[in-house]
Amino acid sequence: MQRRRTSDDPHSSLVGQDSGGRVACYGSLSEDAVEISQAGNTSLGEKSTANVFSDGCTRIDFVLVWETVPRELSGQKGSRENRALQERSTTLHRTWRKKFLDKLHAAGLHMEKHTARVEKKVVHYLLLSAPWSVLCYYAEELQLRVPLQALPNQTSHWSDRVLRQLGIPNAMAQEVPSLPLDYYTCPFKVNKLQWFLGSDKQDTFFSTTQRHQILYEILATTQYGCSKEREVGVDRLLSEGVFAAAFPLHEGSCEAPPEGPASGSPSPRQVLFQYWANWRKWSKYQPLDYVRKYFGEKVAFYFAWLGFYTGWLLPAAVTGTVVFIAGIFLVFSDVPAQEICESKEQFWMCPLCKSCPYWQLSDTCSTFMAGRLFDHGGTIFFSIFMSLWAVLFLEFWKRTNASLAHRWDCSEFEDIEERPRPQFTAMAPMTIINPITGAEEPYFPKRSRIHRIVAGLVVIIMLIAMVVMFVVSIILYRTVVAILLSSSGYFWFVASASRIASISSSVVNLFFILILSKIYISLAHLLTKWEMHRTQTKYEDAFTFKVFVFQFVTFYSFPMYIAFFKGKFVGYPGNYRSFLGIRNEECSPGGCFIELAQELLVIMVGKQIINNVQEVAIPKLRCWWHKHKLLSTKKKAVGEGGPVPVEQAPWVVNHQLLAFEGLFDEYLEMVLQFGFITIFVAACPLAPLFALLNNWVEIRLDARKFVCDYRRPVAERAQGIGIWFSILEVITHLAVISNAFLIAFTSDFLPRVYYEYIHDSSLRGYVNFTLAYAPWDFVQQSNTMCRYRAFRDQDGNLTLTYWHLLAVRLGFVIVFEHVVFFIGRVIACLVPDIPESVEVKVKRERYLAKEALAENKVCAAAFRAGSVVPVRSSSTFCECKQQLPFSMIQVLLERREARSKASTADPAASRDWETEQVEGS
């Protein structure tokens, strides 16, 4: 719900002088606060490329777009029932749109309408601009932070400082022109207007992103129907198809200006394109302050985290590559590998299925050697390294996050400054007093929200159960395919049966993941909206939790099956265990480690390739198709003798871009990648290298999408990366446990160490040590002696060696976890979450705030006494100013009351927004 502005509203004391010398005021108080102009299809000449109205002065803050079909074309196709249904839908949409726009008109927004013909549709562009009075009112409502004093931009990267101290030239540094200044800021207050920096320049006092935030607040809270039916806000109208789009405009073209002094200074969008979204800048620091200024803190925090994560991947990738190369050299000197390759007909292995033939262990020579690339002593070192790397990464990100949050004035955003979501404000059934700010805020009963959350969890559990069922079906598919290929009689199929079944199931699993993810994300959006979370941060955290739990099960269930369950419950010849009538799956002859590495590469690398191709191809194709339709319409118009088309207006160009759909998919992709390179890193030391290469592309690819392919998003404030940090912490702890069990129960490392210590340090005879003889009953039935991997005697009973190894494995898990967790805890204690320099700045600002408060009290006392005592301190930003005359305030209040009484007879109620032709003033 929007705050009701009553006649005794203390904020009505804010006034300013416009360029004509008239008194400006809040919202509907202004006598001529609304301007409706219809530019139609007229040429705007040079002004068509500027973000202003036809008058060349009024700034465009937001654009609403809707499409209509001319009456002569609306009923040409379809049956009578379909035409009647379409007509009812069109009438309902027209009614909703009229109510919505009438209320925007009454709220004091300036408007200008343009139309364009695209194929058989008419596209309506309604340009919106907030006057000074509306901006001031909502700036205080939203607690927007405005500058008190400018400071030099002192941003520097930690690697830049290190290289400077070492005297090494920094190849990653770049000179970005016109860096945004830093400011001391505070929340905007009407009665403190003249204290703020630049308050005498109404056109530029509020930044472009702040104007967008104010317009979106108005659009998101304007009611056009029944609040119980959630007929509130532009988001609902967009989902219903009443409007085709709603967006703020980019600032100019993304292409770099031509060289030379005549070209002038580049726009912020052009600076971002040249110094951030340019592929040639892949090795340079990101201009995060520019990103924050143009897109807001939420987008800037994502790119800051992504760049920080990519930088930390470099040592992990180098270490993993060294471990992998060491594995290559170890393969050629590995004694067990040599024994297998030279065994020839020494080891006849038992059949893998009832109809499968006996096979020789020497046939698996190449597969076993490939498995040794990932399963050797370096695996232990790399697992410990990556576990500590993850802990250090999170600890140092905390410090970076604290520094950025302080520099961008959002350290206390979630606790104090964050307002309720506009959708929550409009639909909440009651209000209460906020215990922190003391302000009255909309409220939704906690008990009702808990009931809805529990209902949503039941739906999530059902969907997760469906995923588990699919994983079981994939397991059965692998087994059935392996059996069919093994019994086919073709040598190549028989020899590669297990490998073909594994690779094909991985590909099927990948496509299932991608399809089911799209369905679940849509359902999670509906459930989270239904739960009525108060703030945008809580809404996004709840949505993120739902989707990540589902995606975690979807992406990691099959690798976890291979790592911890496959081949562990097989049984032995003559007594094999089965599931649903099918024999349990065994590990491939090369071991489960090589299968796990293969699965990780298929899912991780395959998903990255598919995502990058989608991110490049789909936006380009959609933009091309949209432009193609417009060009074909223009050519047709010229061919019919119409006017020669002029340069497209900025709102038309921006409408051709893709709608921004949030950062969730970007975060999810990176966090899942983080899980792959930590949870299963023992099986694939090359995972960090693939992640690093992908992220180098991802940063510039995402930057290019934001600058060139997406419509400009409404800037949002944030204090960090939100619940994603908590998810990363959970993944880090899970990675330690996972790698401990992976090394202990899936790798051959501990059996080799045990054999070296107990039997032979040269590992001679290790292969024979790991193979058991088939039980006598099975041998008598087949008249053939065969071997299988297990520690059992010829009666099928587990040997003493099995129990010794089990004790060693459990002991290793306990020691590994305790050592890594202890070192991680020590690191967390030694590395403070907030850098000392930031703590000093925070204390300094608190001191300045106290000084300013003390001087403000002196100013207030002097004003109440009837005198003006200017007080100026070199360390504060307070200066008393003469207040507005009481008579002027009284006039404003009388005009507000008169306008309120006359609202029922508002002339906007009779406007036809589809066809009205009104000239702009």
C-alpha cells in the first residue's frame, strides 16, 4: 500500500523553485504537475537519440510499452468463440491499463506518448518523468542516500598494492576516465535539503538510478483493481500481458564514440563497453565503481564476487594442473598398472552379468592407467589444499565484502535502511510499528507465513522425491544398456559396454537437469510470492534456498551415487544383490574414480558450454529477430509511399533489447561450479582449471549482456551477495566431509598404503592382493575359476584384511576432517572479517555524526529562539539555513487539501490512453 499523504504530513514543508520561479511541491499539489503529450509518429530529429521528452528538457525516467491490434485486423481470423474471448480479454486489459495510468496521472507524473507500427500491431510507448516535487517526496519515503561532501576515489586492488610494493609493473591495471567520486552520504530529508551537495541543481541532484528507483516504487505500488486479488503493481500487469515491457532507458549507445576532441566525453554506458565489456580487457581489473553507479549495488556485488572468485581460482588451477601432470608421470612408473598390462591371461575375471562372458583383466590396461591420472598420492595433498583454499576464499571475501559495503554506503542496509517490498506493501493486510526504525510499516502475520512456508516445503520435498526416482531410473538404464551391449556379440560393443552406458546416461542426465530446472524455478517463484516476505532480501533468500536445494539434489545426486554407492553393495559370484530384479551396478574395470571424473567433466564442462552458447546465441538471435521485424515494417512502409524512416528513438531501441530477469541464474551457475571444484575435487584435479577458463569468459560475457543485450535494470541496493554466502559456507564444510570419504572409500590410496606397510613397499603383487577367488559353488556350476575385486575368502566371507582396511578408512576420515576443520577454524580466527582500515573509517564517521548532531541541536535551539546562528565546523557537514516562511507552508497545505477534495472529479478519469491526441506543453 502507498503511504497516504494527509494534510498534516510534516514532509509537505519541502518546496523548491523551478526554472520559471513557480513554487514546486509534492505529487498532486502542483497545479500543472501532469503533462500529457502525444508525439505520434512525428520525427524528433536530433532529439530522438536523447533521453528527453519532445520539449528537449524533461528527462525520461521510465518507459511503459503495450501493444494493440487495430480494429480492422482484430477479427479477421479465428472462430466466433475465439474472437469473443479475445475481445473480452482485450477489454479487460484496456480497463486495467486505463485505471493504472489514471492513477499514475493523479500521482503527478509527467507523461508523453509515442506510437509505432510493427507488422500488424501498434506499439504504444508511454514516457514517464517524475517532477522535482515527486522525487523529493519518494526520496524521503525510500530513504535514498544523497551526498553531503565529495571525496577523492581511492579504490585500489590488493594485488595492485602488492605489486607496487615489489616494484613490479601491474599488467592488470587500466586507466578508466572520469572515475565516479566517493561521497559522505546520509538518507535524504526534506527539511535538510540545503545541506546536501548539489541541492541547487534539481535536474542532477538525484542520480539517474535513484530516479529509476522512485519511478519503480510508484509503478510497483499503484493499485488498478482489488488488492485481495493482488491486482496491484506493474509486475502483475506485465505477467498478465497488459503491458509488454516496463524499463528505464540506457544512457546513449553502447558503441564507443569516435576518436577526436569533437566527440566529447563518453557516456557511462560507453565507458563500461570500452573498459569492461570489451573482450580485449579480459586481463584487466573491472571498473566496479562505474558498474555500481550505472547498475546499482546488487549487480556490482555480483561482479565483484565473480572477479574475486576468478582471481582465487588461479592458484587452485595451477596446483591442480601440477597434480594432474604429476599423475601422468606416475602412470608410467606405477607397478600395479604394469602388472595389469603385462598379466595377459593370468587373471580371468568373473562375468559382469548372467549372459556376459568371462574377460581378462589385461583388457582394462588403458582404462586402469587413465584412472591412475586422478587416483594417486597427490590427490590427498590437493584435497587438503582445496579444503583450506575454500576456507581462505570465504574469509577474505568477507573482508572484501565489508570494504565494498562501506565504500558503497550499504553496510547497514538490510538491518536499518531496507524498506518493505512494493508488492508486500501493496498487499499486506495490516500495519505495525517497526521496532528498529519506529516507523509504521505493512505487516503480514508470522503464523500465516509459516503455514505457507510449510506447504511450500511439502511441494519441494515431492519434487525432490521425483528427482531421486529419476536418478534410480538412470541407474537402471545404465545397467540394462551395459547388459544389452555386453550380450550383443560385437567385440567393440562388448569391450566398451560399461563406458558407452556411462557416457550416454551422463548426457541424458544433463538434459533432464536443464529441462526440470526451468519448470522448478517457475514453481519456486509462485511459492515464494505466496509466502509474502517483507523485504526484497528475504524474498530472494527464500527463493534462492528453494531452488538451490532442488538444483543441489539434481546436479549432485548422480555424482554422489558414483562416488559413494556404486560398486559398494554388489555381493559376490553366486550371491549377487539386485534392485528391482536387476543386479546392482559394479564399478568399471578402471574403478569408480575414473567414472566420477568423467561424470564431472560431462556435467560441469557440458553445462558451461551449453550455458555460454545460450548466453551468446539466444540474445543475438532474439535481438536480430526483433530488429528484422522493425526493418521489414519500415521497408514496407517506404515501398507503399510512406515517409522515409528516421533514426530510431531510444525507447524503441531499448525495447528491442532483452528483459533483465535477475542475477539468480548467474549466481546459481557459479555456486554449482564452486561445489563441483570442492566437493569432488579429489576425483578431478583439473576442475579448477576448467572453472578458471570458463570464468574468464563469463565475466566479459555477462558484462556484454548487461551493457549491450539487456534492457537497463532498475538499480537495487544490497549489502553483499546475500544467502549465497551461507550456501558457500555449507558447501565448504560438505566438501571436507565428501573428500574425506571419497579418498577413504572410493580411491585406492589407502589400500595401497596398507599393502606397502604390511606386505611389500614396492607394491609387487598388489593386483593379486585386491582380487578374490570365486566361491566353490559358483566354480562348480561353471567349471571355470575366476577372480573378482573384493576382500573375501572362497566361501564368500569377508576376510580380516577387509576389517583392517575398514578401521584404517574410518580413522582416516576422522583425522582428515578434524585436521582440516581445525586449520580452517584457526584461519578464521586469525583473519578478521572487517579490515582494520574499514573499522577506523567507521569509527571516524560515527564521531563526525555525533559532532554534526550536537551542532544541529544548537542550530535548532537558535531557530526556535527566533534567531539564525550559522555554525560551520571543518570536521562536520552541518550549516543552519533560514527555513521557509510559515505562510508558504500554509498555502501548500491548503492546496493539498483542495486537490484531495477535487480528486473525485479528476479529468484524467475520462482520458482514453489508447487513442488520445494531446499536444505537449
